[in-house]
Amino acid sequence: MAGDSRPSPAYTNLPAGAPEPGGCYYIYDSHYRLLKTVFAHHGYYPDEHEFTLTRRGTALFIASRPVPMDLTPYGGPKNGAIENSEIQEVDLATGRLLYSWNALDHIDPADSEEAASSASSSGGVWDAFHINSVDEGPDGRLLISARNMWAIYDVTKKSGKIRYQIGGKKSDFTFGPNADFYWQHDARFRPGNRISMFDDGCCDLPDGAPEQRSHGLILSLDFRSHRATAVKTYYHQPPLESPTQGNTQALSNGNEFIGWGQSPYYSEYAGAGNTEGNASRNLLYDAKLPGSDISYRAFRNKWIGTPYYPPSAAARSDAGHNVVYASWNGSTQTAAWQVLAGSGPGSLSVVVRHAPRSGFETAVTTPEPGPYFKVRALDAKGRVIGDSRVVKLSG
């Protein structure tokens, strides 16, 4: 996870109003204990778009910083800056930088779909590239997505050279029906010369109309004809237009899990997918986040959280009854609760043997006077997996 911790080195000659970079990444274990804090190098700051742990004990991520630049050749202000990005790999044991790849060294900002004049409304900084994902292939290649270029780049990691570009103004591939994409996120390698992404299809912010409906997309790349073909698509019903964010996750059972980014949905589809005209086909699961909540990416993964800290308890008198509240933030194994009560903190006994867990916080009513209470977390087999501290009745 990314977070603010310490400022990066001061930046000079930036336009007035440009944001000051800073931040770091945190790595936690399944007990929610902080294991590592990771910083970017070269004066760049950690970017929230990507942070991946490798099996060789490193972290691969995107780092960004505004670089002062005369933007008049591109239609922007003279005393402006370009938001540049590096792909960085850091050794977790030592914090040493092992690898970096600089976007400005390899990509022409003139090909951006984001007008340089937009810098006038963003502190003088032009977000020409907007690098938003990096994936590492098994053969020493990187797949890098640049949202504001409408392009995905296959990069030879060792040399840093771009092997080919998919999409954008200098695409090395032509596109079959429904294969083109716009403002994309989450580009990933797939087996058999395929890549996947979330195609936002939307929008040239703030006033642009959508290029097309948002959807998950899997492309097959023919390197002889240099043609990209849409082999599977994943649309939503009702149709969605997500201006930002989103992802397409391959599941081990062959299904696909779609996070709809700025649209507050996440969905699972059978692998065959669907079409824009039949968006409900092969839909297995669909959920909508409450209120205005959104998620940058959504994943379906197996996670067992066993917090190092104990459950929480509170007890309150309410309309002649005593109500005990039990919760354990981060515990994925808590299925039910026991309630203990007594006249003193050292003389508690079980008064409620099994109260099924109900959401984040479970309220259990008991006639026992207490006034001292505590709770025990039970797993699905009824085993005690955690004890709260003793609390005294209030109210």
C-alpha cells in the first residue's frame, strides 16, 4: 500500500502551484504487522498506480515526478513541467535500486492525447504520459501502459528499448473489430501472445464524450501481420462509462474478474465473456459498492487475515437490556462470538455461547447484569481464536 511518510528531496524550478512530491510504500504481513517501508529513488516519489512484489525479493513499481520544461512546442506554458514516470525495481532487503526505466527517455510526449494546454489548470504540470501499470513477463520483458498516450509498450527490460507499441499515434499494430482501446488501465501479459487490459473507453477529461463503453478486453497479437484482434470482451449491464481506474483479473478457474474503477461495481464472468449487445451473458457475479465508494482495482483472491491485536468489545445498557458489541477488524476467520460476564474483571463466565457474526460489528443482547464483559472470537469449527480485553458496562 502507498502512504505519506517522508518528503522527497525538494524540487526547484517547478511552476507555482505544482504539487510537492512525497510518500512511500508499506508492506504488511497477514497479521497486519508492518514488514517494510519502500522509497523511490532518483528524486522520484512513489506512484499509487502500481506496486508489485516479485518472487526474487524485490518490489517493482511506478515512480513519478514533475520535470521542469518549456511546454510551448507542445501548446503549453513556457514555465511548465511534464509529469514524468520511471519504472523502478528495489531490493527489499537493502532498499537498493536495481533497475529503472524512464518514460521521457523513450516516449515522445508530442504523441499524447492529453493537451499540453491542460497544464494551465493543473499547477503548470502536463500529465502527458500517465503511466498506470507495469507487468513483468517471464522472458525479461515489461508491459507498460500509458493512459494518456492510448498506448501500451512492450519493453526489453535489459536494454530498455521498446520492442513494439500497441495503440496510440505510432502503433505497430492495426486493429480488428472491437480491438481498439482508449484511456486504458491494467495492461497484463497473457499466455499465447495475448494481453489483457481494462479499456475505460472514456474520457478526455473534464468535458470530453466517451469514445466507447468501458469493458474488460483481451487481445491476441499476430506478430507476422502486426494485427491485434479482440478475442474476448467483458461488458456490464447496465452499460458503464468509467473515466478512470479499473482492472481485468484472470482467475485460476478460467473466469475473469472485472473492477470497474470509477464506476462502483465489481463483477465476475465466465471466461468466454460477452459482447456489448449482450452484456449480461456469462455474468456470474455482480456487486455495487455503497454510496460514493469506488475502488481503483478490485481483486478476487484468497486471503486469511489473523490480526496480531485482540478483538474489540464494548458494553452498554440500552432500554433495560445490556448489549455487548464485538468486532475484530481484519479477521477473516471469525464466524461467531462468545460473551463472558461477571461481577468482577477476574470472575467472568460464558453467558452467550454462540452468537453468529453479523457484519463488521456484532451486537449481542444479554440479561446478565455484568457489569464486566469480554468477548471471544470463534472460528467456523467453534474454536476460540481470540479474546478481547475486559470492558465495563457504560450508559
